Amino acid sequence: MQKRTSKPYSLRIENGDLVAIQRTRFGAGLKLRPKFLVPYKVTKVNSKDRYEVVKVGQHEGPNSTTTSADLMKHFNA
């Protein structure tokens, strides 16, 4: 339990970092799709481990969104 709850606190994300966000909507035909949408750039750090991100490049996913730290990981290009 402690390891699962410590992940968002140990993840250090700042403005300008490239991140991958976890796909949260699954439906018909999405079973074989990648679990993460990449890359996104962090534009603003909000309170309570929330981040505003914008899409970098042309790929599937929203152009801009707000997500929480537990649904993100660093993207290494």
C-alpha cells in the first residue's frame, strides 16, 4: 500500500518536462492500443499534484488536458 501511494509524491515534474500520460478511456477496439499517449509538455503546475499539459507533435490524444501525477511518467526521447 505504501509503495502505491508514494509514487505521486516521489515523481518530480516541472514546467517544460516531457511526459507520457496514461490512456484513461478504453472502449471497443482499444485493447491493443498503447497504454500511454506520448509526448506531452508540462505547461503549468497546479495544486494537489495536477498538471496542465499540451501535445507535442502529431499523435493520437487531446491537444491539451489537465492530468494528475499518478497518471503520468517521464518521457525519454
